[in-house]
Amino acid sequence: MTATPSPIRVRIAPSPTGNLHIGTARTTLFNYLFARHHGGTLILRIEDTDQVRSQAHFTENILSGLKGLGLSWDEGPDVGGAFGPYFQSERNDIYFKALAELEAKEQVYPCFCSEADLQAERQLAEQAGTTYIYSRKCSQLPQAEAQARIESGATPVWRLRVPSKAVVFDDLIRGRIEIQSDLIGDIIIAKRDRSPIYNFAVVIDDVEMQISHVLRGEDHISNTPKQILIYEALGATLPAFGHFPMILAPDRSKLSKRHGATSVGEYLDKGFLTEALVNYLALLGWSAPDNREVLALNELSEFFDLDHVNKSGAIFDIEKLTWLNGQWLRQLPRETLLERLDPWLEKQGTPAAGFDRDWLLAVIDLVQEKCRLLPEILEQAQFLLQAELIPDPEQSQKAFELASAKEVLSAFAAAFEQLDTWTVETLHSLFEQQKSQLPYKMKEIMWPLRAALTGRTAGADLQQSLFLLGQKRSHERLQSALSQLKG
Ligand code: GLU
């Protein structure tokens, strides 16, 4: 890899035309990790030139979503910096000035061709079976004539005078890329009102903000040669370029809404942890040098480099993300987990404040092992958190139909009542004793018990569960099941 120029200044430039997309989150993460790894600066710039589709609430969603993932930037609309403004919509004067400079250097020319003129050119190319490139008709207009037409009210677009040459760049991820500028033609860089076209604004901003590395998704790779031509016209130093592989659906098509959730918020709403999401996003196109998979943000910053970013598309695998989430559920301190569960507990009408904190922590400990998503914890612990038992009808029926049910429940009810101290240990001995006395197999004992006490035939460790459920509630549940069986 080529030596990294210093100082390192990278940027992310989201367009606020939708909620925070996982692709934007991944690009931000990679830029963040690159900046942190190399002690560089990360700049966040909002590309809101599309006035119709850009909306303030999307900007808010993107900024808060990125912060929620634990990411931060050194310059941006919310934190300021020496190279602002950081909203493109506030930078028009800068773009106008740059256009005027290119005009003065005759690097751009006004194009008066109408839409109909261009359409006719396009058709000719189509008939000839060639790629359409603008004919450069207006580039021949004498300057005085162009000036006169503008003075009499014509509003041209502005085209870059593109020299015929090979545009070459060494992509930090994809290697050498080369394209003949003749296949690009004299691109439009400013509209009839002199406002910049996307590629022009991006280059001006990247030059003005002294960006050293432009690291973005591969969907922008076709813009890069055009942008390089603009840098050259401006006489500006080129940054290094690197394009991250696309995030693909399992069928290898571009990930889109029809494959499921595409915004970060939707994943958080499903009960994924920010730690797991960040960890998974990092693995979308990158792998750690030692192939470790469960990595926290600080570890990712330590290990991340462009050398280990892949060229080929990264498949978004929900199973892998869910697995990672399970790893993180077990890895996070249970106090943190309780904090994350807070809104979920609130939402299901059993707020954390209604329980003893240590008891809640013990409940988390009990069920966490088998869970992969936050709401699964609530589901597994439902029989403890909800005052009333909410039985699974099928499982209860299956258990209570067993010939052993009535006798098992009666025997345990009597034993529960007589137990002096209610601890996990005394419960273990009680179970051992009952099992040796009852003439039934394991399943014939455990199914009715579990169904009566937890509403299911399987779940977390039963003695631990009962300890947390308490003697009174456990006894009541057996009695209630017995009366149901007798009725
Ligand atoms: N605004 C572009 C996007 O949201 C980013 C452009 C760039 O990184 O150059 O995809």
C-alpha cells in the first residue's frame, strides 16, 4: 500500500434524504476507524443540495443514530470546526466563487444546447450503437458571442473542458483503475442558476476541507474519474481514493427494503444492541488480522486498516448479526443489560422500578444464556416478570394430558408447602427426593411442573427459576394448575 499522507483528514458526507441507512453507518464506521487508527480527523458534512428530498428530521436521525452507535466526529454541523459551514446548502458562495475561477481560466464553458438538441444527439448515438457523449458543440462558441447571449438573457449550463487523456487512480482497496476521458466527455458541473452539480460540490468541499482520503461506498466509483478531472481543472492536489464493497442481500443483489430492514433504527427496534450492530457493520467487508469476530469499538479502532478491507461485495447475513448479538448479550455487564432492557420493560407494562434491582439482575442472569435478542430476555422471563402466568396453550395441554400430571403436581405442592427454607439448594434436594419417590420418568415429572410454574415445558434452570419465583407464588401456581386439572 502507498504511504498514507499526513495529516489524515477523512470525511463522511451523508445526504439527509432518509433515515440512517446501514450502508451510511458502515461507511461512517470505516472512516471513523481509519481516522482513529491513524490519529486523523473525521469530518461530517451534510450533503443537502437536493432541497426537495433533504429534510431536517433525516439529518437529526442520521446524527443521533451515528452517535447512538458510539461514533463521533471532530468537525461537523453540530461540533463546528475551522472548515465550515458543514451543510452544503450553506456553501453556495464557495461554489459560485470556484465556478467563476474556472470560468476565468477557461476551464469551463457555457452550454446553450436545449434539451431537444441533446435528445437529438442522444438518439443519433443510440442509432449508431455508441455510448452517448456530448458533441462539444458549444465549446467552439467564441467567448464574445457566448457573453452576448448571456447578456441577452440566455441561461446556459456550465461544462468542464475535459482534455482527452487516460484518467488513472490507484484505489486503496480496488487497485489501479483507468478510464479514457473521451468516454466521459465534457460533463456539466453547474446548472442554469450556476448552482453546482453533485460532483462539483463534492470536489470543492473536499478540496476546501483539505480531505486527504476519500473513502466511500463502491456506488461512487464511477464518480471518481469525473471528480479527478475537476480536481485537475482546479489545479488542486488529489486525495487518495478508496471504495468499500457494496453491502449485498443474500441473493447478491444490492441490499434494499424488499430484503427487510435497512435502517439502523429498525434494527435497534428489533432488540439488537448497538455494540453488536457496530461489530457486525465492521465485519461487512473487513476482517480482523487474527480473524477474531467479537470486537468492541476500541478494539476495532486498534485493528482496523484498509489492507483488510475486501474487494468483493459483503453479504448482509441476519443470522450472523443475531449470533453476534447473542455474544454481546452474554458479554455485557448485567447492569448495562438492565439499562438496555429498561425501555422494553416499560413498554410491556412491567417497569424496572416495580422490582427489586438485585432480583431483576438475577432474573437476567438466569435467562440470558439462551437469548439472542433483547426481547427474548423478556419472553424467557415472562413467568417471573408478569404477575399472572401466561401459559403457552399447546405446551400446557401436552403436559397436563400426561397421566402423571395430577399426582406430580399434588406431591410437589405438598412438598413446597412444607419446605422451611426456600433456596436453590433446598429446592434441589426437594426435587431429588420427589423424583426418587414418584413412579414416573423425567419428562412425566418435569413437563407438568414446568407447565404449571412457568407456562412452558422447557426453559431456564428450574430450581433457580423457582427460587426467584418465590415459595408463595410457586405454591399458588401449582394449586391453580391442580384446580384446573380437577375441573
Ligand atoms: N452524499 C453521498 C452519499 O450519501 C456521499 C458522497 C461521497 O462520499 O462522496 O452517498
